Amino acid sequence: MYNSTIKTFSEVESFSAIEQWKEQIKKKIESETKEYILGVEEEDYINFLIEDFKVTPLVIYEESEQIDQPKTKKETMTGRFRDYEYEQDVYIFTVRYTFSGSIVLFKIRPSTWAWTSYDISVNEHSNTVSFSFKLYDQDAEKFKAEKSRAFSAAFTNVVNVNNFAKEWNNSVEGIVRVEFKRVKERFLKENDFFAAINISTNKNTDSIFSVPTVKKVDIPQPKLDKNREFASVPTMSQNMYSGILKVVYDAGKSMEKKPALYKNKDEEGLRDQFLFILETRYEGVTATGETFNKNGKTDIILKYSADNSNLFVAECKFWKGTTEFHQAINQLFDRYLTWRDSKVALLFFVQNKDFSKVLETVKEEAKKHPYYRKVNNHKGESSFGYIYRLPNDEDKEVFLEIILFHFDQK
């Protein structure tokens, strides 16, 4: 288990971080062989690097707050006029929160910066961040005030560093393309020179190289059940959930351009396309299809390998109108989801020509369902995020992503 102590948002200047990341991009591309650079599918490799070098904004989940039992010690104090000394009991409290995002951002001082910082401890394995403070009195109001002050000092700059992260992420593509073009042109010029002096180049340069798999390793975080003091529930982090949804969305959009991948396939055949990608992408996780869960078989389940707990559940359907759209939600929530399932998705394969009309219908109808709570965050033109609830538990929130793909060639 890896811990690091950080003085929040003050250890590395943002311009220095940018220069370091630019250098890492440059070294990564230059480390590839000439055969690879000239033979790889250029756009695929560039997109791989873009995703690899982006940083994920930080989110501190205040609702996950845990307060450890305080440590106590004696401190030597002096009187008001420094004319005598005495011992005082001191309580040292540690408060921790679950977070998501790139840990490196805790260290970066953005150009826009509130003049405040605090010592925190970051646990990279459990995705938790904590801070400690002292209290000299058994006073609940003083405890709340000190905790609030420490939280503010520690995390006020989260907004500023996330703005920096957004700016960096928007610039990554340009940096990657410039560096890739520079290295590729150098190799092409070298080959032209070799050809001019009758030195044969490696014929393997003409072969197609596959892009390295982006292996997202994200161990699910133990989440305390508020109804039991020591009970824990394995759960998928928001970061990993967003990553899985992006994988599925990007894969489906790519399939839209290649009808041979979806023509004449039924729901099971299309499901297997996504299952293949997911099961090779994540370590510590098992992806399965047509798996029994609660009262039926669900199309895609990602399970935590250590204890076989469900992390992600998805259903695949052909679009057949609003009635079956609501039936699909009912089937997923009523038959397949247990109390421990909180990250789910519905994938719809749309054969209608009027795809835009179907998208508008989904956005309207999703809010009419009785389990609907609120919009969560729409991640793309045809990927819509919502918060729903379980049928028999008003307080149990479920993250539901509804993703639609236009597979219009039958």
C-alpha cells in the first residue's frame, strides 16, 4: 500500500509540470523504432498517446468522510506570561475522504492559485486522501470549525488545478501530433537518403503494427456501508467507470464506420464485440457475458477477481421504440440489479435512419421513468448519464449510462 505526504497544490509549478510532460511525450515517441513509427496506424497511435498523457481532474467525495479514532498525547505548554509550564492533553484527529483523479495534480501549483495549502496524506492504493489536525479541548463546535478550516486549506485549490488540467488536456493532441510528425519525417528523410545511396531499408517498415493496449489498472475501492461500522462493499471508482464508458463509446463509434463489424449480427454477436475489448483491458477484473445475476442473465458483467463481486453491469438491446425502451430499464433494474450494483449501462443498437430523432426521444423518455432521479453528465452526442434509484430502495442511487450506436446497415 503506497502512501505519500504532499503539501497541497504548492510543490510543482504548473509551467514546470507542462515542460516535464512535454518531454515525456517526446521521449515516448522517440523510444519507438523506425519500423514502428512508419508502420503503425498513425491516428490510432496518436489517440493512444493523447489518452495516455491526459490527466483526470480531481474530485473529493465529501460524503465519504471518515474520522479515525483520535490519538492522544501530552504537550508542554507555557503560561500566558511565560512564567510557568504545564502539560496539556492534545487530541490528534485524522479525517479521510475518497477521491478520484490523477494524484499528481495534488502537487501542482496552478497559475491561478488561492494563497492556502495544507499537509495531506494520499493513499494511491485505496484512492483516499487524509489530513490531520490538533484539538486541545473536548469541544464539538471547535472540532467542527477546525475540521472545516483544514478541509478548506487543503482543497480550496481543487477548482484551480482542475482548470489547469482541462487546459493541459486540450493541448495534448497538438503536442503529440507535432512530436509524432517530427519523428516520422526524420525517419522518412533518412529512408530517402538511404535509397539515394542504394542502402536497402527494412521491408518490415511496410507492415502494420498494432497500437499498444491502454491497460487501465484500477483496483475497486472498499466503501464503508453506513449501516455497519466495519462492513465494506467492493465498488468501482468513478474514474474506472468513466474509463469503461469511454472504451465502450469509442468502440461503438468506430464500429459505426465499419458495417462489416455489425451487419447481420444479433444482440449476442454485438455484445461479444464489446466484451472482447473489456476483458482484455482491465487487470484484477473479469468480464463475462450472459451471466446470472439476481433473477436473470445479464449481457455484460465486470467482476472483481478477488471476491467475484459485481463492479459493472450492462445490457445490450436493439432499439424498438419507447415502450421497449422503458421495458429495457425495467428489466435491468427489476430483474438483474442487486443492492450492491451501482454502476450500470444500457447499450442500444439503432437501425432507424432518423438517429437524431431517436436520441431526442431517449433524452425525453429517460426522465419519465419512475426510477429516474436526475441527469448525471452526458458524455457524448449519444451517451447520456443519469442517476436512478433501485426499485425497492428509495435511498440507493445507481449510475446509469444510456449509450446509443447507429448501426443502420442491416
